[in-house]
Amino acid sequence: MKYIEIEKPKAVKVKEMEKPVRKKGEALLKLLYGGICGSDLNTYRGTLAYAKYPVIPGHEFSAVIVDIDDNDLDLNKGDIVTANPYFNCGTCYSCRRGFVNCCTGNETMGVQRDGGFMEYLTMPAERLYKSQDLSARQMSIIEPFCISYHGVKRAKVQPGETVLVIGAGTIGVFAAISAKLAGAKVFMCDVAEAKLQYAENFGIDGIIINDNNDTFIEKAMAATGGNGFDITIEAVGLPSTFQNSVDAVAFHGRTIIIGVGKKNADFNFTTIQRKEMDIMGSRNATKEDFEEVIQIIKSGKVRNLDKIVTHEFSFDDADKAFAELDANAANMLKVILKF
């Protein structure tokens, strides 16, 4: 079978290996679609904090079950599924307390362990989630939706609150959608005006073009009547956008950090005390998140969901897909590979 490998930064190859053989308790899957995540792109760029090389990327995907044991999970040959790609150790303090999404030894597919961008792969059956009649294309974007949805749940967004999502990439857009579903008034901020304009397809209430850090706070205050936002969500992973999230939040507000970066931030930490603000991290997602997001999409509550995917490539053209996304990230949202 064929598989995709990032050999080193800026080097993507389609190679061949033997088809995997499933073990008891696992399902053999045939890939249908795979989404290129921001972490995959940053691995390609050489900027991901957790990256190692060579690596098979990919943890957003949909697949069809080719073979599986009899089970009590209602999973059968021919079912279209997606999967939870965060492998936890089961024994650390986080896992023992039930916080498996932030296992201290977490291994995410495509990052700390090889990912799913291959024609066939095996997965533990308990990590699979049925499509519930969603399309294979829709199932390939469940995982990034869950990342954002989990962060918004951490923020405990309430109806009528104001939310600023910083970063209009896929994770940012899904965070905005999740906050809207919770009843918030949602603004989005980015340096790329084209992305912000595209994000308006998903029902957000306003945009802030962050083309000048000196005027950013003025725009944020103007959008909230001088109050600041009840909640800010950082979905980029840069020191500057972290600072934006701290500056724009209201006194006694909440800031959620979803973005992942490898640079240090230098900021006046007394702001946290002065504002009596909460800063929380959000990592990965849980089984509950996957199940809830699938039901949300099935319900039809999300407007223009299919517009999340802006570009599709054959997996044989993976090198082209990564190169084009790298060069045109300001004008591309979700890029998927068709297997």
C-alpha cells in the first residue's frame, strides 16, 4: 500500500509499505479522506514544538471498516467511521483521574507517533465513531471540530456573552461555530482579511482585522462598548496572539489557549492579577466531544459546514497539497486529501 511521509521540513514523499495486519480488538480501515491539520502543516514547516522526523502525518480522517471482530460497539464491516487519534498511557496521574485527553505521555497520531495518511491502517475498535449517516467528507472534519468544541466547553460559554476568537483558520472557525452554538455573540480576529471575510459564511457577528497591534485594542474595545470580551480564544499559537488574547479580555474574563507554538511569550503577568482573569489551556478532545459533535452536525444546526473544506487533492499529490497550503495559508481553510 501507499503512505505519505514527511521526511524532514519541506520534504513530503508518497512511499510504499506492506499493508498492516490487524490484531484482536482492532479494526482494519481503508482511508477515504484525510484533513491536513495545522500541526501537520507546522511539521512540514519545521515549526511544531512536538515534531519529529521522519513521520507519517495525519490524525483527521474518515475511513471504511474492512475487517473487525464481533463486538458490542455496534461497529460492522462497511461502516464509515472517524477515530480518536490521541493515545493515552492509562497509568499517569491525568489518566487515573479520567483526564485522558491531557495524558502526560500523550501520543497524537501524526505527531508523537505515526499518523493515518496511508491507504490502510489499524485502530483499536473502541477509538472509532460511526458516521450516523454523515458523509465521509464530513467525518474527516470531526476531529478538528472536536478540538475547538472542547475548548469552548472549557470556557463555559454562556448565552449573551461576548467572545473573540483570535485566528481564522480551521480551529478558529470551529471555535467560533461552537461559541455561537452556546449562544454567544462572536467576533473573529486575524491578520488575513480574506480569511475573515470567508469566516462570515459561518454566522459570526463581526470581524477585527489585526493589521496593527497598536490599534488592535482600540478595535476590541470598540466592538464591546469599551468593556473587553467576556472570553478570548487563542487559536494561533504565537506570543503576539497570546498577548492579544490577554489584552482584549474583560476584567474578570476568561482566556482559552488552543493554539500550539514553540516560541516564548514575554508579558506583564501582573495583568492576570489586575484583571482577575482566568487563563486556561485546552488540549485534544474526549470521547464525549466526538459523540456530541457528530450529533450536532447530524442535527443540521451548523450553517454552511461544507464550506470549511476549501481545497481537495488526491493523496498522490500530497507534496503539492502541503506546498500550496504552506504558500497560501492566508487564502485556504481546510485542505483534504482524497484516498
